[in-house]
Amino acid sequence: MVTINMPPVIVHAPHASTHIPEGVRAQILLDDRQLEHELRMVTDHFTNEMVDIEALGAVRIQYEYSRLVVDPERFRHDTNEVMATKGLGAVYTRTASGEPLRDIGPGVRERLLRRFYDPYHERFNATVAELLELHNRSLIVDLHSFSSWPLPYELDKAPDRPDICLGTDEYHTQDWLVDLAAAYFTSKGLQVRLNRPFAGTFVPADFYPKDRRVASIMIEVNRALYMDEGTGDKSDGFPVVQDLITGLISKAEAAV
């Protein structure tokens, strides 16, 4: 719920959950061990905890299901989604390594989208609209993480991965926002790249690309900075990363 005292900032964590409802689990062809491995690879672990929301007073929107249920950041229609060619559109049919994940017809796909995709986007659209009504502006910070080595499905195979990747959109990411984020992380001794190994940032469909009052930037954090990628557990680096991300958003919040 948006209140009048909230700043015009949304912290978005679309890929942090590992929750798969029982009915959807039955569609997935992997056994439990294989599914656990898949979730370890594709989940953006702990990104929902990476910001001190109480300190910022911002809105947090978190997708409550795993991206293996549906991926809320993919375009709804496969014809618009580049990753659909790898079986990784809004409804995944392939694993990160290209193996079959599920075999479903178009009717099942549409039911999944109506149940797990559309309500999420409706809520996001409504939240942005409320913030615009209150502040006449809105900033979306789209939080992700990435493996320290390229996964099989990823388009960018370069092995020299940065600490932080900033993803931008031509229409919705202003230069001041990129400059602020890049300077901030660089000043903390982190290696930063723009749109590598991942590009783009999330804006809900009602505003993309229609309303420049909605700013957005994606922050992708190298998992080696804050977790053990083998076990999936947090490392001692997590509180450091949490302070860094919260600090950056605080600076952006003051400038937006």
C-alpha cells in the first residue's frame, strides 16, 4: 500500500523466490535433486533482503513465486521476447542448460499467465500510478543477481564478469541516474559495467515506453560478493552488499 509519506521509489525483486505451487510442480519434469540444482542456478538469491526498506521508507514489490512458475520480467508474448528462442520466455519450457523443463500446450501456458503473471503486472501498474499521482514521478530499482561464471543459457559468455552490472533503458533511464550509480559503486572499489552481462530494466506495460516520469535502472550483483554459489548460503559479504545497495538507493531517492 502506497502512503503519502512514501518516497516515489519501488524496490523490485522479481526473481528472489524459490516457491513453486504444488500444481505447477507436477508439470515440471525434473526430479527433486535436479529441481534444487536448477533453482540454485536461476534464482536471484536474497535480492529481496538486499535493501533496508524500513530505513528508506520505499515500496518493495517482490514476486512471490519462482521464475520457473512464470517469469514476470519477460514479455508476455514470445514474439516480443528474445529469450523465448531458448525456451525461456514468460513460461519456461527449458532449463538453464537447455534440457526439457516442462511440456505444455498453449492452453496451459495461457492459464499460467492469467494466474501468475497478469495479477502481478496489474499490481505493479497500480503502484506506479499511485506514486505518480502523489509525486508526479517514480523510480524503479530493479534488483537482480548473476552467477560469477556464464550459465549455458546466457547470451553474454565473457568470463570476466564485473562486480556490478547496471541495466538501462533508452527511454526510462536518465543519464543522471546511470552516472550516480556508476560513480557510487566505483567509489566503493567495485568494478561496474553497463548492460553487461545483462541489459535492460523493468518498467510495467502501462508506462513502457510511454511516460518519462517513470525512471528505472537495473542493478545486478555478482553472487560471489555475497553468497556461496555452491551451497546457496549467504556469506560474510552479504551485510556489506546490503549496506551498499541501500546506500545507493538512498542517494537516488534524494535525487529523483
